[in-house]
Amino acid sequence: MNEQGNIFSQLIQLKNNREESLQNSEGWNSVNHSQADLDRLLNEKEEVYKLYRTLDSEINSILKDSSLENTEANNESNQNSLVEEPELASLLNQREKDLVYLNDVLTREKEFRKLEALRYEKKVSDFESYSQEKEREIISLNADLAKKEQELAKLREVLNSEQIAREKDRKKFKLEKKNLENELKAIKKRIAKLQKGFKILFESKRWKIANFIGNLQNALMFRRKSPSPRDFIEKNLFRFDRKEKNGKLVIVGYFLKKHNVITELKEAKFKFWLGDYNKIKSMFSKCIVLEHSKKKRLEYDSKKWETYYTPKFLYHSEWSFKKLMQGTLAFIPLVFNHRKALLYAVRWEKSIIKSFDLTIKGKLGARVKMICGIGEITQRAKMLDLKSNDVLVIHAISPVNEILCSIAKKANSKIVFTEFGELPLTCFVSEEESIHNTWPLLESERFTNLPITQVDVEEGAKVINNMATSRQSSRPGEKTESTVLPELKGQTVIYVNGIYPFASGLEPRKSEKSKVLSPYYATNQELLDSVGKIAERNGWHVVYKDHPLTTKIHPNSVVKSSKYKNVHILTHEDIHEILDVADVTVSLASKSILVSLARGVPVCLAGPYTIPKGAISPGVAETENLEEGIKSLLINKAGERVNIDDFNNYIARLRKYYLYPYVAKSKEAGMKNPSDIWKDLQEFISGQRRRISISDQELENKVRDVSVKEKQKAM
């Protein structure tokens, strides 16, 4: 019985352990348990089966033995059996419960297997649906790939056809080019033979005499000049020259030291035009400088730059018998080929010589030097041999430069004019001959509508404020203790600015340039007398000062007096001292105009200037009636006579689209870079732009914007 009790106790303990393990197991609470839990459960089940079979066999043996013992000792142990039967019944009941429990375990196991089977079937079905979907995607992608391959095949066919056509065109072009080259060679050979024959003809004495007599007859009889046979032949045959890839660059001006003094402006000008030789050489086949000064050169390599002395004025030429003969012989061809330029130069030279305080001998010597200068400039022009692809850069107009320009025009060379700009350390580069009648004035509507930013305006305002506070000017006068200016404080003062007549274009007066610069007044004296008369009528005072170069070099051209008592003529005072007391400035085209506006003094223009009409209002008046112009500027109070916003906008556009800085200290906002000149010049030479300092695209874009604004206003 003790063994039976131990077995049943073990069985009960096993049952309890099993219940705890089942309660702790996640297999009965969730289908998503792991395979390891299933294996562990199966192992435990096998152990229960083993114990169950062992217990069943032991119970059967016990029952068998108990039945035999009950028959043999029924009478002997009735009380003991009564006591043991209940225990055995309880054991049997416990066994039945265990059997029920084991059956329950088996039932749960079957259910668990069914759930696992369902889970597996679900996974298989999901995988099959997923694989079917991917197969459909693969099929669609293969279809798209097939379409793309068909499209690619079509594109390849088109490309091959285009390549074949292009190759045919290339071969055709090569053939045509070869044929043209052969024709050109044949034409050149014929022209060379013709040139050789005509050269022999022109060198013959008979031809020269006949040609000279014919030209002399035309000159004496005042006949209208008609092309001579030689002119016709030279124009049509001798000028048959194939254009070179890059022509010559010829720069004319002052670049060397003068009196062993070199200013910051001169040095900046030298570096701007001659500093970057390698870049310039890459653009032009030859780089030539026609230097006006004979002094020591300013540290540039003469082996790179071909430098030749060329006088700025004809009378600057040195006298020699050879030059005199060359000038005499060259005078007649110049009269026939460049009559207008020669007449202009001679008149200019005569007015300059007249302005000097010379004796009769000195005047005669100056005229002889003029003839020598004609010979020298003619030889220089032959040496240059200007062609249509050459570029001539002129610094400041002069009689010699006028003749060079005429020669360049006849050769169809590009001519570029440049001069110091109105702002410090700047220059303008223009395609127009008149330095004060350039594109900002000719295309005033476009110029006044060019786009500028607030930063551009602020940077321009800084430059103007610096000019005003530092009292800068292009040619400052002497700071003297003036006796006239202090007495004029508190009264209405009109300042008449005298311009330099021999560099501005005012002289000679008979020229067209002079009439463009000053349509109403032939001299500074005429302008002063006109303003003096107006001032006397209105009770104003007039202050006049000549240009410093006029006072220094040309004593006979200085305005010395006036017939009006209210006119005060100054000589050495600085312009800023005059502007301290002036209410209005009256002037022809001059850099002093911007100085006056920077100081807040309005300007009445007596001729055209780079300021477009109405660009600065109030502040600038341009009218034939000076009295009306001056009165319109005096309406406002002092300090309010110049519209600062308009003036700053004008300066901002001037800096951004017109002027070039000589020196780039840093990349200034709203200002060009000095190196931009060569890119802009190259585009101008190649015909990509009409104006040097601004591209056609910038002008056209802005004009389009203006038309849109006008349409919006109309709506």
C-alpha cells in the first residue's frame, strides 16, 4: 500500500506540475507560440504516457492481489478491509480524475495541432497571393521594358539617319569649301598679277604727271572731286585683303612720366590699358602704343609693346628738313583724301597758337612745325597700315588724333574714344566721337529706366558724399584767401564755369563738334556776357573762373574782364570755395557739373551733357533760355534745390552701365570690374553689341519692361 501511495503521490505531483506548466505556457493562450514550446510539450506528454502505463499496470496487479486476499481472509480482517476499501476508492477516484485530465491534455493537443495546421495553411495562401502579385508586376515591367526598347530602337534609327545626313552635309561643305579655296587662290593669283601690273603703271613718270595735272586742275577749278582711276583701282583691287583672325590694337595717348612726376590717376590709367599684356595679346595680333610724351617710359616692356612717339598737336613735332619735305609732299594727298580732317586740325592748331603769347618768329616757327607734324603723322599712318579688323583707341581728341581717326574711318577700322570719367579713378569708353554726347544722352529713355538695386544706390551715394566732404575735383585750384567770395555770402550768386576750349571741342568754332557741344555760345566770353546781362537785370552776382589749363598755358584765351559790374572774375580760387557761396552753376559740358551737384548746387546746362533731360529734377535745367533755367532752379530753398534721390539714381546707373574703374580695390557693388573692358571691347568689335559699356540684351530687356509698365498704366 505504501508503494501504491507513493505512485499516486508521484502521479498527483506530476499532474500539479503539468497544470502549472500549462498555465504558464503561452501555447494555450495564443496560436503564435514558437516551435520550441511545441517540442517541449510533446516531450512532457510522452513522460505522462509512460507514467500512466506504469501506474495502470501497477493498479491492475494490486487489484488482482487484493481480490485474492479478500477471498482468503474475509473473515479474519473485516475491520481492516473496511478501513482500506475507502482509501482504495479514493485512489481509484483520483485515478479517474487523472485519466480525465490526461484525456483533456490529449484533446487540447489535437486542437493545438489543428490551429498550427490552419496557421500554416494561412501562411501558404498569403505567400501564394504575394507571389502572384509580384508575378503580375514582373509581367507589367517586362511589357514596359519591351515598349522602351522599341522606342529606343526607333530613336537609334532616327539618330543614325541624322548622323548620315549630317555626314553628307559635312562632306558637301568640305567639298564646297575646297572649291571656294581653289577659286580664291585663282582670284588671288590674278589679283597679284594685276597689282604687279598696276604698280608698274603707277610708278611710271607718265602716269604720275598725268595724275598730278588732273588733281591740280580739280583743285584750281574748284571742281567736285570724283574718284580717279587710281582711287578706283586701289579701292577695288589693292584693298583686297583677307581679314586676319585678330587685327592690330593701336592705343594713342599719354602713358609716360611727364616732368618726372606720375600721379595716381596716370598710373591707374597705365595699368588699366597696358598692364595685362598677355590677355591683350591673345585678342590682337599686334599691340602698338602711339605715345604723346618723349619722357622716360612708365615701367612697361617696350619689347612687348611697339612704342612710337606721336605728337598730340602738329606743332609739337620737332623741326627737320626731312620732315618738312615729307609734310609738304603729304599735304596734297591729305587735302584730297582727308580734307575735312586736315582742315579741322589746321584750324584747331591755329586757334591754339593764337592763344599763346608768341612773337612773329615764334608763330612762324609753330606753323613750320605744323607742316613737319603733317609729315610725321603721315609716316606713322603708313607704318600702321590700318585694316578693317584693326582697332584704334583714342585718349582725348586732338588735331593729330583727328587725322588718325579720318585715316582709320577710310580703312573701316573700329574707333574707340576714352577719357577720364566724372567720378574719381574712372574712365568712360565710348564709340561716339563727341565725349559729352554719348549713349546715356542719345538713348536717355533707356538709360533712365535701367534697373538698379538699393545697394547700387547706396554705393553711389558713398562716392558722392566722399567727393563733397573731401572737396575733390579733377583739377583743384589753389586754396587762397579770396577777398571777393566772403563779401558775396548771403546774396544770390551765379557761378559760370569756364571750360577748356582746346580739349572739350569748343575750338575751332567752325567745326560741327563745337556746335554740338555749345549750340548757342561760341566762347566762354559769350556765355559769361549772356549770364552777366541776365544777372544785372535780376540783381544777381556772377562769379567766373577759367579752366586751370587755360590760365596756365593759354594766356590769350583767358577771360580777363566783363562789361557788367556785377561780374567777378577769379583766377586761382578752388572750385569748392566758389561753391560755398554759389546758388546756381552755369556751365557747358564739364566734369565740374557733378562736383557742383555733389555739393548741392543746381546746374543750368548751356549745352548737352551725359545727364538726360529730366533725370535730375529739380537740380539740372537744360534750356536755350538761361534766365528761365536759372529762375526755375532758384525757386526752391537752399539745400532743397537738388533732388538727392534722382542724383543718387543717376550716379548708380553711371557707375553700373557706363563708367569703368581704373583700379579694383575690391569687388564694389554696382561697379564694373577693370578687366571687363576687354570682354566688352571684343563683343563690340565682333558686332555683338552696339554700345561698348552695355550689352544690347540689357537695353532690350529693360525697354521691354518699360513697355509693359506703360501698358499697365494705360489699363
